[in-house]
Amino acid sequence: MDKKLFSSLKNDLDGQYLSVPSANYLASSPEDDDQVLDMNWVLAVLKRRALVMVIVSAVIATLSGSFILWNAKKTISEYQGKFTVLVEPITSDDQLAKLFVQAQDNSLGIAELSKVKSSSQENYSVDYQSLTRVLKSPEVLLPLFKRVQTKYPRFDYKNLLNSLDVQRITFVQDGKEVGTKLLEISYRDRDSNRIKYVLEETLKYYMEYMRQERLRISTKGIDFIEKQIPQLQQKVDKLQNELQALRIKYNFNQPDVGSRLLSDQINHLANIRIEVAAQSAESMRQYEIYKQRSAKGDNRWIVDINPKSYEGLMGKVNEIESQLALSSTQFYENSLPIQSLREKQQSLRDLMQREATSVLLQMKAQIQQLEAREKVLANNQKSLQDKINEMPQAQRRYDEIQLELELAKDNLKLFLGKQKTLQLDAGQIDSAWKIIAKPELVRDDNGALHPVKEKPTRRHLAISIVISSLLGIAIGFLVEVLNTVFHTPEEIKSATKRPLLGVIPIAKAMKIKSRRGERVSPKFTSVSSTSNSPNSRRIIASNYQDFPLIEAFHYLYTNIHLLSAEHPISSITITSTVRGEGKSTVAVYLAKTSSAVGKRVLLVDANLRFPQLHTYLGLANIKGLSNTLTSDLSLNDAIQRLPDNDNLFVLTAGTITPDPIKLLSSRKMHYLMEQFLALFDLVIYDTPPLIGLADGHLLASQTDGTVLIVKIEKTDRGMVSKALDQLNIADFKVLGVVANGVKGR
């Protein structure tokens, strides 16, 4: 094959499905793959299950559409009639009259009166939300139903309840919905005559009901208020008397002012008490000093108390003492002059002692007075403090009475105003409701009766189609979820979390031959490139239609080789989860691909239970692996070389034995596997499926890695997960997975 032929083959294959996973599958991050896979999975499901979705959607849409059309033919049109009433006066005259009555009681000021507009939209005296519900309540509608039943005996109460509608007329102003004082009462029915009769009776009944209800409420309100006013007046008088008694008791008009006055008095008494205590202490100190001096006979201190009174006496004492001192130098002690002076001296001392005693008694009396005064001040201070302590309670009670009194006065004013307002309402009962539009049937522009609503057949059919489409898509996805096989290589990679080593497409030529029941023998040709270098890359090719298949195995070999560039892989195990996934075919093609690039390859059929390789390759299976393990058969006699490939050697399974596990786990098998590594560049073992058999596990433990074959549209997800778990438990190296049987796009 020359360069031109190879180039033409590559160009023609651009529109075909050619999976070359190598670098892309091995280097992409899991997060990026998951994001791409989600959208790709959805699109793939839509493509795979499009027929199911279309059929289910069509069936559901047909059934639902037929039911909608059938139901539309059975539906009888209903018609509608209505009338309009004015619930309140459109002007504010009535409200002004009520406000004027309230203003007479001083319960409403000029500011409130100025807010009333002559044609007010915001001044409503009716709760329209409650009114519309009351008019449709069962107790109100039951008398009306009995009236209608006199003419229409078969008339149903539920029909009246569901078909009669009471709505307040609204309009949009400044982007907001604003209510009016108009009520629109409508009724729908199949019989136009019955609609007219029901509306007329409803109008008469509602007018009478509202007149009676307003009269009843006014009369009942007046009676209730007349009973409450005397009680409110008594309560006001009682609170006023209690407030007056409280003011008299505590002698204040305002509790907070009285409390401040008492505090000032207490502070004043406290200052006086401090002064008295200081005086008493000072007097007691002097009294003790003078008392001690007097006890020692020293009474000169009385001069400090009252100098004017005792200065002359003290002078006489000093004079006598001077004379006595002078005479003692002239006379003897027992002489008459000395004795006379001694008597005068003693007499003066006795007089001073009596005066000192008198002064001490006066000082003691003064001290007692100060103590008594201090006690009186303390009692007064305590009395004032007790009053202050009572002030919070008195003030609280004062505030409570004030609050109760204000509320009682407000209630009394309110009741007096309501009494006059209700009396005014009682005189205006006849002008309650006004008829704005009489009962009429709704007609179109041509004067024909207009149905309440058109049959929504088209809308229902559109909804049915949309829902049917959604259900069809949902069922398609449900079928996809329930079908637990793999559909795309991306699903395999995402589920196994292992490198996707290769994507093997279905060869068109092989597919045609297999349909005819013929056994396909894969034929490879090795065509060297035009380069004369011994390291030049070889190109694997077969016939034109099988080129994508051959190229896929070329990339499979490349990916396996790139997994361990420093330590080349010399032995691999090719296995699958169950039979029929194409592992033997992949092993054969991978062996041929490896040999075509110059590798000495040994393909070993280790499936001693159901050997297949000799059939694919057209070789004899008389002597093989089992014979080598059970006898002294040499490898030269057991290994066969393919006639058209000098680098590819095959060791068939040989004679089927009853206990293949014993042979594969024997020491001789381990010895043979070591010999294979010494003689060949690459050894490929084709093993039995992993699920339910231990053969593949035994061989996987002795090789550089395992390649798991997963067939599109056949291999179950659970089986693959179980097989990988078994390999992980045994800590076997899984090189990656190969997606087999991918359909062309």
C-alpha cells in the first residue's frame, strides 16, 4: 500500500465513526467528562429512544384528544344574566350628617370634617368583602331558594349556590385596583327563562333583606347603647370620686409634684438633724471634760462657760490665795490670820463647786434637749419617708384611675355619638340600595344569547399534546434507565472510572459475513512506510471497509503501550464479565496489531473451559496449554506460528480438562508464564469471563495488568461494577476498559 492509497483511506473515513481515544480518553479530567457526559447522555437517549417516545406520545395524545372531543360534544352551553345595585350613596351627604352628629359631642374635630370629600371614593361605610360573603351564605340563600322552588320544584340548592355570583365592581387607577360602591349580582344557567326569574327574585329578596337587616341592626344597636350609657355614666362618676378622695388624702393635685415636695422636706430635716447631732456631740464632749475637771477640784472652767458671771468670783479666789501665800511667810499655819484666810478660801471653793455643779446640770439638761430634738427630727423624717414610700403606689393608683377615667369618658362619648348616628340611620332605611341596572341576560352584538364561556377544546387539545409529549419523553427515559446496559463509550468510562483504552467499531464487511453464518477470519497485512529507517512506524491495514476496525486496534495498542513507557507492559490479561462480549476477538486483533509493529507476540488461549482462539485463527487444538501443564509436552511442540505472520505465535487451550483451576494455579503454570516473558515481547492471555469463574483472577495476578472488554448494548452495568470490585479487592492492576461493538454514526 502506497502513500496515496493510505491518504485516500484516511480522507474517506472522515465521515465514519472512527474512535481514537488515546490521549483524549487518558488525559481528560473526570469533572469535565461528567459535565460533557450529562448533555451527551441526554442527547443520546433522545436519539436512541425517539421511536418509543414518539409512539407513546402519539398514543396518549390520540386517547386524550378523543376524550376531549367526546366530552366537548356532550357539554351543554350555559348562559348568564346580571343586575347592578348601588350599596351606598355616591356623595358624602350621609356621612357628613353622621360626622356632624359626632362633632356635637366633641368626638370629632374640624380636621376630620375637612377630610370628607363631596364625591368620595375612599369613604366607605360598608365592608364589601364581608357583604359579598354574607349574601352567598347558606342561611341567607335558603329563603331565596324556597322562593325559586315554588316555580321550579326540581331546582337544586347547589345549583343556586354555585351559579349565583356576587362581585364588587372595581377599576384600575394609578396601577392599583380600586373598589366602587356598586355590586354586580350574576346568575348562570342553561334555561334563559329561569335565569331571568331567579335574578328578579334575587333582586327583590336582597333589597328586602338588606332593608330588614339594616333596620334590625339599627334597632338592636340603639337598645344596646341605651342600656350601656347609664352604666358608663356611673363608672365615670365613681372614678371621679375616687380620684378626688386620693387627692384629698395625699394633699396634692399631681402625684409627682407632691413627691418632690416631700423629698425636699426630708432633705431639710436631714440637714437640721445633722446640725443637732453635731451640737449634741460637742456638748457631750465638753460636759465630760468639765465633769472630770470638777471631780479633780478644778472649777476654773466655769469662767469659759460664763466669763461675766464668774469673773468676779474667780478674782476673789485668786486674791485670797495671794493673801494666803503672803501671810504664810509671816504667820504660822495655825495662826488666826492664816485660819481666817483658809476659811474664806474654802468658802469661795464651795461656792465655785456649787456653781460648777449647777453649770454641769444645765449642760446635761441642754444635752438631753438636743437628744430629744434629734429624736423628734428622726421621727419626722421617718414619717415623711413613709409617705414617700407610699407615693409610688398612690401615683400608680392615680395613673390607673386617670386612664380608666379617660377610657370611660371616651366610651361614653362614643356611645352617645353612636346613639345619635343610629337614630339618624333609622330614619334613612328606605334609601339603602338603589337599582342601577335591572336583571338582563348577557347578549352579543347581534342580540343572541352569549354563552358564559366558550368550550376550551383547542386549549385542552394543545395541553393534551404537550402533556403527551412530556409523558412520552419521560417513558423513553424510564426505558433507558430500566435498560441497564451501556450504550456509549462515554457511559462506560463514567461508570467504571477507568481509562478507556479503545473503542472498537463494528466492521461492515465482518458484519455482512456473520449474517450469512460464515466464520470471519481477521486478516491483517503489514505495510511498511516509505521510510527505510528500522524504527519507522508500521501501518496496519486490511480491506477498505475494515480500515476503521484495524485503526481502532492500532490506537488500542498505542494506549496500552503509553500506560507504562518506562517499564513496557510485557503481559496482559484480556477478559470480560460474561460470554459473548468479544474478548477473544479483541485478543486476536490486538495480538495481530502488536505483531505487525514488530513485536514477538504470544497469544495464549487460557479459556480451558470453552476455547475459541483456534476456531478464529483456523488452527488445530490437539496440543495446547492443558497438554503442556499435564504432560511433558515441550513448548516448541505446543506453540504454533501463524503462516502469514512471522511475529505472532499462538498457544491454544488444548484438551478440555475437568479441573482448569488446578492447572492454572499450579507451579508449572507460573513457570511457563515466566518462560513466556523470556521468549516473547508481549504475552496476551485470553481468559474466561470474570463473573462466576476464578480462572481470570488467577491469571490476572501473574500479569502486568488486565484489560476489561465491555460490549455496547449488551454488557450489564451491575456485572461490570461487580467484576471491577472483585479485581479491586484482590488488588489486581486494571489497565483500563475497551468499548466493543460501537455502531457507526
